[in-house]
Amino acid sequence: MSFTVKNCKIKGQGAAHDIVVSGGVFGGASETVFEFNNCAVFPGFIDVHVHLREPGFSYKETIKSGSSACAAGGYTTVCSMPNLNPVPDNFDNLNEQLKIIGNDAAINVLPYGSITKGQLGLELSDMEAMAPYVCAFSDDGKGVQSDEMMKAAMIKSKSLGKMIVAHCEDNSLLNGGYIHLGKYAAEHGHRGICSESEWKPIERDLKLAAETGCAYHVCHISTKESVELIRKAKAAGVDVTCETAPHYLILSDKDMQEHGRFKMNPPLRDESDRLALIEGICDGTIDMIATDHAPHSAEEKGRGLEKSAMGIVGIETAFPLLYTYLVKTNLITLDKLVELMSTNPAKRFGFSSGLDDGMPANFTVFDLEKTYTIDPEKFVSMGRATPFEGWKVSGECLMTVCNGEIAWRKGEEK
């Protein structure tokens, strides 16, 4: 497919340019023209943490619906988490997912292999057989509880040239909690999750990463202690990166409501944690922003805070929320946001990102002036639960191109 996108601003700044796509890469010649007057072109966003729910839980989301939602949010590459049925803990199980991706994915979808068999934490998965086909190894949804098991996983992963991507959660410290152990929980009679249940496993893993030399990435950090531990480990030369999610940067537990759409894991933390995450974004401690897009059925999210499933959707709202509440408020620059959403995850996970001639044509076009209200009923995702329902944002995705093909175009929804 060959076409030209005319009169767009690269990364939303400077003079307008024309972008030509031919043969799946930037550059060449074309006849078809798309006119987007003074809209912004960004390298395709990359999310290293999404739940596409298939195989096993297609009533929540499918690879087709989830990847289409990703395209509608400006994403061209995402990494799908392994809490599936069957768990991708060997090649045969992984191949079930790979076949669906090959048939149905609207963008680049790269799966994780699980760290342990069945994500049970008792025995390593068949990492060697899966290594050529996965982006990294993770037991996301569960923390690896055993020090010995995590060390063995790191040693094996390093030998295969793959990262360990860790959901850090100490089950012994959860005590039946389901929201943050803070003021809101105390005032409303809810059982809380302490911050130590996150940062204590990170502290352990950082020591193991230093010992083994394994490339290590921390999922969805939410506490100020986590930020400081990772900051110090980076300064000491540990091969570590980390992510946080939009909701931890914009909300804290003072924003909680008695609805399942405010329940996720880790939970919304204290305002001091949110501010520490912002600081970590600004000083480079936090390398990237991932959505942890986690769709559930309406029934699963409609049981209130205590009984609802943990997880919210976020792939279609990530950029407009971050642009509106971080960039337009001058907390970070637009260039910094692009680094967090594309450049940095590409570098760490070995993907391409950029708008130069000859590179794969993975990009998205946004109207940064378009202001609208977030309406979950308009989501492409099958999931509807978001704490940002009714929020006003700026920045609407008009087109997403993946590998030179149009994956999403506003007004031509599939």
C-alpha cells in the first residue's frame, strides 16, 4: 500500500510536513493522499503490558477486539500478558495464541511466555522452547514468591538473551486487601493492600538481578519506595527498567469511588506516591508508561470495590489523558511523552520506533486540538471499566498505520 499523509506536524511541533509511505516503509512515491491539516504525527505507540484475554477468556476481550482497540489508541506494537488458558508455559500452549495473533491481530502483537508452569511458581516453564517466539518472560497477574525460583528464572532467561518482566507482589503481605491501605480504606471500612507488598519483592529482585546480571523490568510500579529502590539500583549499574501506568500518574486514593472501575492491581496509592511517580518520570527513573489494559465483563466489574475483579481498560484513553493532564499542565514535554510511549519501550524491548525514511511505517495521527468527553460506550475494546469515565480530554486519534497498512482510521471503524 502506498499513500501520502499531507500537512502534518512531526510529534505535534514545528512546521507541517508530508509523510510518504510505500512498500511498508517511510519514503518513496504514492498517489493516494490523506489530508490532515496541522495534525500531529507520532511514531506508533508501544505498550509492553496489555491483557488481550485470548485464548481462554474471550468473553472479556479477544485478540481481534483488543488489538483493534490498541490501533484506535495510536498503538502499533503491544506485548500480551500470559495469564491465559492455557498458560503459555510451553511451545504448544504458546502456539495457540500465536495462531490467533496471525489470523486476527490488527497491529503487532508479541506475547510473553510465562516464567513458571501454570504461573504457579513451582517449576520453570519451558523457556528455551518459547524463547524465539516471545518478547520476554513474565508471570504477570502473579508474583514469583520464591527467591530460589526467581533466581533460577533470571539465570535461565539471561542464558536465552531474554528479559524477566516482573509483577512484584508478596502474597504474605496482602491480608485480603483489595484497595490501598490508606485514608480512603480506613474511612470506608475496606481492607487495604500495603505498599510493602510491592516494594519488598522489587528490593529482592534487584539484588538477584545484580547477582545474576539478568536484564530485569518491573511492571506497573505504584509506590514511592519502588521509585527510590529502582533509582538507586540504576545508579549502582543494575540492568533494570520499569513502567508505570496512566492511572497512577493522574489519580490517587483520594479520587476513589465505590465502583469496580476504581479497582486495579496494584491499587491507586497515596497522593505522595503519585507525586513520587511524577518525579520518577521526570528524572528518568521510570522508563516508560504502559496501560496494563485489563478488560473484564460488565458483571465482573459491577460488584463494588470489594467483590469486583481487579483491572481496568486504558489503551484507548492513554495518550489523551497523558497529553491533557501531564503535557498541557507542563509537568512533562510532548517529546518526553513520546519517549515514554514509544522510544524507550522500543529500545528496551528491541522494537523499531521512528519516522525516518526507510524505517517500518508504524505511526499514528492525532488531532491535538480536539476536545471530548471519555465515553466507554464508544470504546472499541469489549471492556468498559475506566475510572476516567466522563473526564474531558484533548487529543483524538485519526489514523494508525502499522507496517505500512492502515490499522485504524476515524470514521471507518471496522
